[in-house]
Amino acid sequence: MKYFKVTTLAKGKRRQVIVSASSKEEALRKMREEKRGKVLTAKEVSAPLEMKIKESVLYFWDSIRGKNRVKLEDMIPAFRQMSLMLNAGISIHATIEDLIVFSANERLKLIFRDVLSGINSGKSLSEAFGAYQEDLGSLSLSLISLGEQTGSLSHALAMLAETLEEIRSNMAKFKKALRYPTMVIGAMAIAFVLLIVMVIPKFKAIFDSFNAELPLPTRFLLQTEHILSNYGWMILAGLITGVWWIKRRYRSSAAFKKRLDTWSLKIKLLGDIIFLHAMNQYVSTLSLLLKAGISLEEALESGSGMTGNEHLREKFEGVSDAIRRGVGLTEAFRETHLFEPTTLQMINTGEQSGDLDQMLGVAANYYKMRYDNIIDNLSAYIEPILTAFIAGMVLLLALGIFMPMWDLAGAARGG
């Protein structure tokens, strides 16, 4: 978010107000809506300390409530409506004005208002949307820019809506597959904490009376009970703050985003899901753009911009650089070390036969099949891990509580 010093004139007196906005046009619009007098100028300035603190607090609160997010459920109907209205011959101004009225998401309304203001000031549609990449994603901006370049904005927006619909469907399948394991792990974690906090203290006095060194599992449970009883709320607050900080840092720091994206690809199952989804999206986008008559160079540039993972994006951008050096497409893909021999063979066949768009579509279906297979069997993959986790927790509790009892019983028999 940027800050602007807006100068207004009311009753013969000039006033200067600091306004937070994503662009100069939005800052001017905000002041006009407040009707504080005639708005004269707006100049970008650095944010005052109190505004930085206030913005951080508000951002944290809005993140919890989900108020400052534009969801796929809001974007899909909006872009589909834009496509239909433009295809019907309605002007872009009238289309956006209509979306401002009927959009249910307040953040999306603000974006459309600023976009309309940008268009009225002479900006292109892609430039006006450019300030909201964080909200809409690089995929949306790439296809909007592509639609302007090709003169078929309605078709590009329809393609965007379909792609976002597929992404939402994949996310829904992923969440559904994780629902049961998450509920089980959550229930076990809550039960474990309650047992530690409420049950272990009952045995603490008994354990203290043994006057002997306690077994390792028992010492671990007692130490965990001490930490949770004295610092539990601090740990919870730290976890919430840590998650919030990571999310914000991920959005604001390109270097941090790249490190986290690279690391996420190394996680078992999760890395495979991210990789296969990105590969399917990239290859299918290339296929669609080539079928639409877009040149290979433009298709590669647009395709790489649609990938959310920064590590993979750099790899895909390397394909465009290789093509500009005169390297063939199959060899450029091979240099990324991302494509398997099977898909490289498909792409090479398409390149040699002139049916590259069709073979890329076949390769995209191959990645989608593998992605769907992992998602559909995700519960089966997680169940052994889940079983081991539950067994470990039960074993720890049993050993921690009963081992001292067994030692006490043995000592009594020996005495």
C-alpha cells in the first residue's frame, strides 16, 4: 500500500491529509468521496510511523476475518461476466461500472473502481489491473494483457474464468482429501494437550514421592505439562503471529518467497502436488495459446507468468531465454530438468510434425492424470503416517504414566 499527501481547499483554507491508497487516482477518489472540499493535488510520500503501525494491526485483523482477500468464488463470476458483456459488444467502461454495482466482495469493488479510474486517465486495462497482482494473481494479469495484445479480450477473460474454475476445483479436491486427516490430527492434538494439562498434574505428586529418577517418557510429559501450564498462551500467540508474519513476508519479499517456494517443492506429497499442478497449468496454457494463434515466444512468456511458484517460474522463464538463443523447444525444456523423458518425447514429436499444440495438450493431460491420482489417493498415502502419529502419542502417554507405576510395584515386591 502506498501513501499520498492530498491537498484540499475548503472555505479558502488549504489542508493536507495523508491517505493510504494503491495509486494516485485512488487517493484522489477517496478524498472526493469524503467531500472535504475541492481536491487539488496528490503527491506520494513515505508512510508515517503511526500509519505503519495502524496498517499492520488492521491487516492482521482483516486477515483473520478474510476481509482483505479476493477469493476465487468472487473472481470467477466477475471475469465470466466481463467476458460475456464484452462479447455482446458492451463497452469496457459500462462493463466495469456494472461489476462495481453487482460484485459482492468489497475489496473487488474497490479494485474495479480504481481500474475504471485508471482507464479514464488513459491507462490500458492491463496497466490499471497491474497494481493488484497480489489480489488477483499473475495468471489473471497475464491473460488480461494477452487479451489486449491479441484484440480478443472477451476470449482471454473466458479462458481465465475456465482456468480459475479448474484451479478452484483442484483446490476443493485437495481440501476434501485433507479434511479427514486434519480432523483426526486436530482431535488427537487437543486430546493430548487436555491430558497433559488436566491428567498429568494428578500424577505429579505421586511421581514426586518416588524419590527416584523417573523414566524418560515421564520426565518428558512432566516437562511438557510445565511448559503448557506456564507458557501455553504465549506459545499459541507466537504460533498465530508466526503464521501471520510468514504469510505477509511471503507476499512482500521476493527473496523470501523464492526460498519458501523452493523448499515447499522438497516436501513429500505436497511438493509433488505443487509441481504437477504447476506443470499441468503451464503446459496446458501453452497448448491453449498456440491453438489461439499466439506465437511461441509470446506463449512461453505468458505461460511462465501464470506460475505461482517462484522457483518454477524462473525455470520456465529460462525456456524463453533458450528459445531466443536459438535452442529448440524440446532441448530448452530438457535444460530445465523439470520434464520427464515421456513428456519430452511427446513435445519433440509435436515439434517435428507441426502439431505442437495438440501434443502439448496430451502432455498437459498426462500431468493432470498424475495430479488427480495423487489427490484421489491422498488419504491412502497419509493413513500410515496418521496411524504412526496416533500410535506414538498413545505409546508416549502410556509409558509416561505406567512405567513409574511398574517400577513402584517392582520395588514393593522386592521390599
